[in-house]
Amino acid sequence: MKIAVLGTGAMGFALARRLCEAGFEVHAWNRTRHKAERLLPFGAQVHDKPAGAVQSAEIVIGMLESGPVVDDVLFRQGAAAAMARGTLFIDMASIQPREAREHAARLSDFGVQHLDAPVSGGIHGAETGTLVIMAGGKAADFARAQPVFQAFGRATHVGPHGAGQLAKLANQMIVGVTIGAVAEALLLCERGGADMAKVKEAITGGFADSRILQLHGQRMVERNFASGAKVAIQLKDMRNALATAEEIGFEAPVTALFEKLYAESAEHGLQDLDHSSLFVELASRNGMS
């Protein structure tokens, strides 16, 4: 099977590499060519333009920065027009549900099928094939995508076009809010004189336990905020969630509060650090180093 990958940044590179190692014929494109060329040792073919990468592909995977970038690559740079009728486009970027539905409708005019299939699990999940994939679109297209999804992790079909993006927004809302809860709780304990590392150890396994407490709580204990999922990306997702909530007439006050906190973190220079660095913003507000 010939597969094109559009966007080979950190996540896209990891996905494309797994496809190469699984035996697929991979055609890659990235706006900055040298990032795609890292795939050459794994057998991928690199193209100068997205249209060239998708011409002979049966499935095209997009791992691009945002909805407007997906729109630009598909419809302004010619990828959609270059795809053969019957091609399946799997958009694995995190964008607004409205944008996913619009892309699906426009691609259908070219005879191209569409799934929105954002992921959770980060770069580690992409590298190890343990991603959680939330897919929206037609059941038949989801079934067709299974050989690809199996190379990446566990996929669940959650509904029609746009539903995958809704599920990802739900994921990011929970992640963003939980990071804040863990950071605030641990800082409270430290201010009160408790050993923050021991508090984390004590509540791990209890009702307050979570992956956020285990992984990001440890980051907070160690003050290690080297970039994984950036504050800027978390902020984008919170804003997408709020925009979607407004579109459908849903009030989301908790998400609105945390959008403000992440925005202020970015304004204070944390935008390129891991999103667990919200801990730093909350510490600063309390005069703690």
C-alpha cells in the first residue's frame, strides 16, 4: 500500500517512520524539506510539493499544524486536486470540528474520502505505536484505515465527521484542567510545609490518581519542563474547545478559566515549555520559586 504523509515534524516523522518499518511504501512532504529527508534512511520517498507526494497514494495522512494549514495544503497547494478519486485522507492534526466537517465536504467534491483522526499519547506514543486515536467519519472508511491505525496504536470510531475532533477536544480539556489541579494541589502542600514528592507518592493509587499526577506530577517535583506538548499547543486546543462550545451554545466556564491561565503562561514566556509548566505560572502567582 502506498501512503503519503504530509507534515513530518516530530509527530509526523514518528508516524511516517513506523509506516516505513511496517513495510508500507511511504511518500513524504514537509514545508521544510530537510525534516522530510530524515525519512530517507528508512526508505521513504521525499517530494518537493504536497501534490507530488499524494499523486499515487491510496491513503494520505496529514499531521499538520492547524486547521488553516490543513486547508492551505489541501486546497491552495493542490493536494486535494492531485489525489486520485477514491483516495482516503486521514487528518491526524488537532483542529476544530467545524473545520474537519468543512474539509470532508470539500474533499468529497474531488471524490476523496475523509476521516478526522486526532491522537493522544504524544511523541512517545507515536514512536512506540501506543497512540490513542479518535476517528470521525464513515464506518467503511474507518475499517479501510485499520492497517494504518494498527501501526500507530488503538483507534476508536466515535461518530461522523468532526466527532474525532470533538473527542480530542474533550481529551485536551481534561488534560489541561487536570494539570492545573495537580500543580495547584502540590504547590499548596509545599507552601504548607509538606514534602511535595512525598505527597505525590502518598496520593498515587488513591482516588485522585491519574496519568497526569504520575507523569506531569513528577515533572513538577523535578522542575523539569523540557518541551513535550507545549503550552502553546495546549492553549490552541483550549481555544478550539471554547470556539466549538460557542458554536453549539454550550457554556464551558472551567475551560474558559484554564484558557486564561494558559494564555497568561504563554505571555510570561512559557509558551515553548511543556504544558505541565503551568506549575511555574501558579508558583509565580504565589511568590514561590
